[in-house]
Amino acid sequence: MRTDEFQRLGHDSMTNMKKCPKCNQLFEEENIFCLEDGTPLVPAVEPAPTVSFPLSGEVPTQFVPHPVAAPQTAAGGPSKWLYLVIGVLSTALIAVTLFLVMRPGQESSKAGNTETGPAAQGANDSSLNPKANSSPTPGTVSATPQTNANTGFQKPVDPSITPAGAWSGDWKSKTTDFSARASFADDNGKVSGQIVWTLERTSNPKKIDKVGLTAVEYVQGTYNPVTRQLSLRGVRKDDPNGLVILDRYNLSLAENNRTMSGRSINGNFVLRR
């Protein structure tokens, strides 16, 4: 049955009919598939919805959904910046608390190194520490024992070993030789004296005729009894023939107190008792 037949029959007579959704042909109710294309059939007319009416005087209950508004921050309320500031302050407070908790242990460890008893005073007292006086001030006699580098044995300073007294010797360079007679006085490490020089040899043509002449050089300096080092410098001279200059001398006094040797600016200087 075609669509025009459906219209001709009317709605009421078609309630028990089926149609093909593909070609719109109508078939009897007992048919299941379209005889033209095999498409499954569907009801030709949709059933009318059932409407129920309330009894007289009754009002049907209606459920009206209430919209749920999303929570909003009230005007003037706390913002995300306030929460950020609170978080930073909380972190700082925790850090300060941890620092204060750990600090007493550090203070106690420092306190253990700041003793004020005799042991601590002895460690800081230079008079009880031999190394504190290992380099006494020049010109001052020290009673600090002298340490042997090989054995570690501390040997007392011998006050009898001193540059004071009379000496004789020679000064030599590549071009000139002098003989010397010296006398020194030692006043608690402060040394003064004089050296009488006699020209013995020279390659200087201007001074060859002065061989055998003498000049006096007055010297001052210091003596360290611990290291037995004598440092002298010329302060003035009595030299009418122009034989010598005011020189500087660094001499080492032997342990036997019999010889001194060292250098000046231009030559080697040796003295003997």
C-alpha cells in the first residue's frame, strides 16, 4: 500500500498497519519485513501518549528545581594574595623557630672553646709557650731555650756566648782585601764598637799606593742570643785616606764563641778571637 492509499484510508484505519521506513510502503500488521527491499517494518502510526488528569479538586504536585549558584567571593573578602602572604609569613615563622631551636647547641659548642680556667690561660700565656718567644725582639736577651731541629730537645741559652770583646780577621772581595781588628760591647743585645781596617790588596789603580794604610769604622747593631745572629751597620768613620765606606754586616757567632762569619754588601767577613 502506497502513501496515497494511507492518506485515503485515514488515520484511524491505519493504526494496525506497518510501513517500510525506506520506501514508505504500507503492509498488514502480520508482515515483518518489506516485500520490496527487506527492510524491517515499523508501525505506520505512532501511538498517542497517555494523558492522566487529576481528580476534581486536586492539584498535581510540581517539583521546581532551584538553581544552585556557584560560590563567589564576597566583595571585599580575602583574595588569593592574602592567602599567599599568609603562606610566606608562616614559612618564615617556621624557619625562625628552627634557627632558635638549633642555636643553643652552637653556642654551647663555642662556649667549650672559651675556657677561662688555668688550662686556657696557660695556652694563651706566651710565657708558658716556648714557640711564642722563638723570635725575640732584637736587642733583648731572652731566656727562652733553644730547640734542636733534629731531636726536639730544648737547650738553654748560654749567656757567655756573646760578641763582646776583641776580634781580628779579614774582609775579602774579588778586587780588594782588608785585615780587621774589631772590638764590641754588648749591652743586653745592643751592640756597639769599632773596626780598624788595613788595606792589604787592591786592583783599583787609584788605591794601589794606599796599601798598608788604615781607617776606622764605628758600628752599631743588635745581637740575638737565641739565633746567635749579629747585625751591624756603619754609623760614622775616621778615614782621611778614603779607604772604606759605611757598610752593613750580617754575622753568625759560632757556638764555641770563638769565630764570627758572614757577609757585607760587597764581600765576605770573618772574625776570630
